[in-house]
Amino acid sequence: MISRQFFKSSLIYSLVGALPYTTGVILIPFFTYKLTPEQFGINALYLTVMYFVQLLSTFGLDTYIGINYFEHKNDRQRLREFIGTVLITLLVTATLLVFILSLGGSGLFRIIFKNSGALEFFPWGMITVFSAVFNGFFKSYSSLLINQQRPERFFWLNITNFLVTLGASLLILYQFPFTLNGPVVGRLIPAVLSGLISISLILSEFGVAFRKELLNGVWSFCAPMVVYGIMVWIVNYIDRYLIVHFMADPTFVGIFDFGVKLSMGIDLVQVGLANTIHPKVYNIWKDGNLHESTKEVNRYYNGFTAVTLLIIPVVVIAVPLLMPLVIQKEIYYQTFVFLPLLCLGFATRPWFYLFLAPLFFFKKTKALPRVFLFSAIFQILTCSFLVWKFGLMGAVWSNFLVKPVQALFLYLESRKIFTFRLNNWKIFYLPITVIILTMICQFFINDQNLIWFASGQLILSSSLVFATYRKELLSLFT
């Protein structure tokens, strides 16, 4: 049964876990006001650099520490040694990466950004590197807390990061307007604070230990995770670089990134739901020694799909109504027409998490680089062609198309180790129906009728969700 405690934990992980990222959305009105559109786009590129360095710094250990927690949780001494060993490995990896980039970062930036010339490694790139490294410790500890199912500590750690990020970014932004000090240095301060707090809490709970044998298998798990992370980064962020390449102006990167951030509220809720669902799914599979779907597990993903289909039209309605109240520069209003398609791609995202979970649990992460290599190739080729032909709308279509493609490639790998027995209507046909109907309407959308269109989508989605999940929904209130 899905308990009330599940919904409590889900709410915490969904809302609070999203706060470090949601700050970016909250800060948008201030950044658009105190930065030029070109600076807004350049900041978006630095943000993608931070994500790339962060995945190199953690080297997949942020996932490794959470997954392997289940193997050692019943042996306190073994768990203490394992956590201590992972922490020391993270410290060594981060130190080496900072040293290498401090020597070669300028050369890399000159090669990568030679066409735009707008991004510099010193000082902004180096500051971004330190933000990435400390965020890596924060993310690794957050992963451990999720798998320990400790929502209260997770809450306070993330709230601290959220408040410090807002305070530091706004204070610096208004002290140094129309410079990158606000967004770039504003990310560094909370990253350092949250990273140091995370390290201190790990040391206080588990102490210092290092046993080399506990890292057996770390390379086979983490190396594919790093390659997987790079491929995911390409899928998620290469479009910004292709936009600046083909359209030759960081301003267009800012407009596109602005639209993506507006749709990210859906993704953040989905990440929180997945982080809540997967530890419970892993326990069910472990306790039952299962390699196939069960009705209990399927209910989680059915609910995941239902929530997603309801959230999408709410976001499409809310943004055009609320954004003009806080964003004064009309150049950013171009995103209204893009928004339905950007949001619609998330209707297929539950498939992604459904097919990803077995690969994580059974430690078949060697398949992930292959899955996302194909996805990355698809994204590069599709986005390059569409941006070249259609500009920003081409990037939007590419953003939409790559999501179901990712899920398909994951399924082809996951079915080799896990037998899926699903209710096809609840998981697949219902979101596909909504997608097809919405895409047909997309050809008739403009700034004047967008809200009416989204309202109709909300009514349609609500009706279909209730008709499909009425037994599950009614059981929650009886």
C-alpha cells in the first residue's frame, strides 16, 4: 500500500529537493532586470560548464554512495568504513580536477568558445569550477540522505542552501549590476557553505576511514556513470552551444534557456517523485528477490504519470499569466509560443525513470553510456539540423523529441535484465493520447489563445486521469 508517510516524504523530496535548482527560476526576474540579454545568455553557458565539471568531480560517486548504502546498512561498522572511503575518494578526485583545470582551463575555453569569445576562464570559469566541486559534496550527501530516508535533515540542508543562494546572489547582483558577479559569485558562496556542511555531517556521523577493498567494483560502476553523465549533459545542454554556433549571439541562448527554465518546474517535481519512489522500489525488489514488475511497484509509476499529466497544463497556463508581472523586458516573451512543446516532452519522462531503475538496482550501469551515446548522437544531429533550418523553434522541437528517444533506448537495455508487466494504457497510451492531441493543437497556438488552449488541455488531462485512475484516487479518500 502507498502510505501517508510516502506522500509526506514525496512532498519533502519533491519541493525541498528542488530548491537549489528552483532558486534559478526565482532569480530570473532579477537577472533579466540587472543583466543584459547577452549577459543572461552567457550566464546560462557558465551554468552548463558548472554541471559538466560537477559530474567529473563526483565521478559517479554521488550515485554509488546511495545505491551501495543498501548493501552495508545492516552492518554499522562496515557502513562507516564504506562512507569514509567514498568521502576520501571524493576529496582526492576533486583536488586533482581543480589542479588540472587551473593549469589548462584557459586553453580549453579558448578552443571551445573561440567563435563567441564571450566566455573567459579567469575569473568566471575558475569560480565556476570551485562551485561545481563543492556542489559535488552537497549532491553526494543529499543522495545518501535520500536513500537513508531521512527527509528532515534533507529538508534543513536544502533550505539552508536555498536561502544563502538567494541572499548572496541578490546582494552581489545589486551591488554590481550588469556584471556576472551576481550570478557567478552568488553560486559559489552557497556551494562552499553546503559542501563544507555536508563534509562535516558525514565526518561526525561516520568518521574517517579508508579501506581500498571497499572500492572494488567502483571503477566498473562509476566509469560508465561518468560517460553516461557526459552523454546526458550533451543531451540536455548541447543545444545552447549549437544555438550560439548557428545564430552567433548569446542573447538567443538566453531566450531559449529562459523558456527551458520555465518548464523545469515539471522536471523538478518528477525528480523529487523519482527520488522518493526508487528507494521504496529497490526495497521491494531486494526483499522479494524480484526481476519482474509487480502491481505494487506499478502503482508508483501509474501515479507518477497521472501527476505529470496534470502538472503540464497548469504550468502552461500559469506562466503567461504571471510572467509579465515580474519580467519587464518583452524580448523574453518569445518563449510563450515555445512553452507548450517544451512542457509536453515531460509527459514521456515517467518512462525514462521506469526503465532506468532496474539498470541502477542491478548495477548494469555499463549499458547507460551506450543508451545515452545514441541519445546524444540523435540530439546533436537533430538539433543541428533543426536549429540551422528553423532557429529557436528547431531547438524546441529537438528538446521535445529527444525525451521519448531516451526512454526507448533505456527500454531496449533494461528489458534484458528485467521483465516488465505493465498496464499499457496507464503507462503508455494515455500520455501518448494527450501528446497527439496537444501536438495537433500546437499548429493553431498563438499569444492570444495560448491560455484557452492550455485550459482545454487541463480539462482533458484531468478527465482522462480521473477516468483511468479513479479506483486508485477514490481509495486514497476511503
